[in-house]
Amino acid sequence: MSDPIEIRPVSRLNASVRVPGSKSYTQRALVIASLAEGKSLLQGPLISEDTEYLVEALQVLGAEIVTAGEDLVVTGTGGIIAPPRKPIFLGNNGTATRFLIGAVSLGNGDYLLTGSPRLCQRPMKPLLEALRALGGASTCEGEEGYLPLTIHARGIRGGRVIFGDAESSQYISSLLISAPFASGDVEIQVRGSLASRPYVNLTLRAMKGFGVRVETCGENHFLVRSGQRYRGTDYPVEGDASSASYFFLAAALTRGTVRVYPLSRESLQGDGKFLHLLEKLGCTVSSGDSWVEVKGNPLTPGEFVFDMGDMPDMVPTLAVLSALRPGRTVIRNAAHLRIKESNRLEAMAGELAKTGIRAEEREDGLVIEGGSPRRAEIETYDDHRIAMSFAILGLAIPGMRIRDGSCVRKSFPGFWEELGKLYRDRP
């Protein structure tokens, strides 16, 4: 483990930074292009630890994936999955795991999926049960519904899958992505709540980009007609709104200005809604065709309640902002953060307490009393979003130290380099 990184405060912040391609779009595009007929060019995808695990897994399944400068060229399988030849290890990539549970079900044979100890604690049971309703079969080596698990693949049939509540939108996205290859139409309905609903919209957009249409029969009711096929295409990957949020936070905490490329305010990414939240709390947001800029102003005081169900990855970012904002912040509808890369609710409450900020973990979120944080050494729990959020706090609070800063490689390998650009005036 590397030495803790001490963050230097910054003054007169006026900077431009570049964020990598969207992790959400990159992973969807990689899986879909690997199932497509023909070649695809993924332009500006995210290259990170998570996507490297996914690329290796898709290559095992028969896709050819090669780099071309900053792009990826994917030669798809046409939905014909290679027989299993070795276990598929996915690190702590929960999204890829869920997508691949659906994809390998299209094959023929026994596919073993495994990963890091934390990944083996992340739930898969609702997705496995849904696939059983479509003719799939699986066996878990340990506790039912968790990795390591073996998919006994024989293809999937059509049918209807009904969820009560869906604690992860990835269950829905996995079924949608694989559904065109079922032997009959696939109908998916969520009758209760659906966490992170905007991520399903990303899946629908990505599928459409590769030539497959999903019929919507209501807010959370989807129909995929059998016999459709993905077609190879040129697919530009937009910038990552989640990664951008840390630099918008920097502007907010330092009352400076940060412009982020390449990013559109019109993005479908759910985390783009964080900009509306920043405006509500006093920041000024402006944008162009390929950039978004945030100017920090005095933060609006008082009590605010935020429902974070559509952008759960922004909870650590908002929690750090709340530590410096005068007033009480209630973060709701975020219980599913307990099954992310770490238990983010527990982790954020504990690390904020180290800085002297009162933070209470509740059943579905956090309550944070803003104040004057003090220096602290932050444990990151091998969670990239905790590391990046608290690193930004160090721009405003002297003496902040981040343990195991290398965990940012999961989604943003160049984070520390881009953070360094905040110490230089924008040309």
C-alpha cells in the first residue's frame, strides 16, 4: 500500500480539466459491441481497472478487442458465445458482473464468475432468479445469490419477469442487453421502486445506438422483441459526469471556477443532475457544446433534504459538500449504497466524524450537520469515490491525507494528474 497522499489547499481556483469517457456508457458499449455482428469503433472510452477486467472477460467469451490510439475496436460475436475455457475474474466490478451474468447465459456450458472478496459480498440473487424465469440456471459455491457462481448456460427463452422492488438498475440492464438473443420476446416489469432509474435510460440509449429497439409499456415496463440483432457501429463515448462532479465540488468548496471537458449538460447520465443540486446550493453553472463550468459562491445555508435515488454515486460528493455548508443536510433514498464498492453510508459517516463533522447514518441515508472540518487521515476502504471526494475536501481544509489513493484507478486513473491542474491558472 502506498503512503498517504497529503492534499495542498488551493486559492484563486481558475482551472480547466479533462475527464475520461463515461464508465456507464463504456461498459454498456463494450458488452453490446461484443454481442454485435461486425466491428465497432468505441471512440474515447474509459480505460480503467474496471473496464480492463471487462475487456478480458469479453475476450474469453470470443470477442476481439484491440486498442487504436485512445479508441477501442471491437469485433463482435454475433451473440455466439465461446465455450468456457477458464474462470472469469472481475475484480470489484459489480456492473460488469451483472451484465455478464446475462451475456454468458446465452452461451453453452458452465461459466464460473468470481472476483475480489468485496465483489463476492455484493448481491446477485434477484438477477439470478429473473434469469431462471427465462430458462437460465446457476449454482453458487457459497451463499445463495453471491459470487463465486457458475452459470449453466443453454441460452435463454422468452417470457415475463416481474420485480417487486429492484435495488439495482443493473439487474434490469443485464436482462435488457441479453434479451434480443432469447428464443422468444422478453417482458420485464418493475412494480415497486427501481433504484438508479436513469441508468436504465443509458442502457436503452446504448442498445438503440447498436440497432436494437426496446418498447416501453410504462415507466418501468419493457418489452424486447426476439430476433433483433446488434450491428457493429462507430460509437462515441461522452465524458463521465460522475468523474466531473469532483471538480465541480472543488469549485463549490473553494469559491473558484472549474471548466470540465468533454461534457454536455444535456447528458442522460443520472449524475449530471448533480449540477441542479449545486445551483440550488448557490453555485453558478454555465455550459457550451462540449464543456460545463461551475463557479463557486457562498453556499446557501439552512436545512435541505435530497432524494439521491437517481444519482447514488453522488452521495459521497454531496456529503463532503455538506460538511462545509452551514446547515443540516438530509440525504435520503440511498440505502443501496451499502452494497457498493464499500458500505458507503457507514464509511462516509465514519470518515466525516474524523474531521469533527457530525454525521449520522440512517436506514436510507445520512444526516450531516455542516461546520468547520479539521484535518484528518482518511481511510478509503478501497473505494474510488470516497478517495476522490475527500481529496477535494483537502483543497479547502489544510492537512487532509488520503490513504491508498491508488484506488482511483477503478474509474479515473488520471485523477491525481487532473487534480494537479487545479493549482495552475486557466489560460
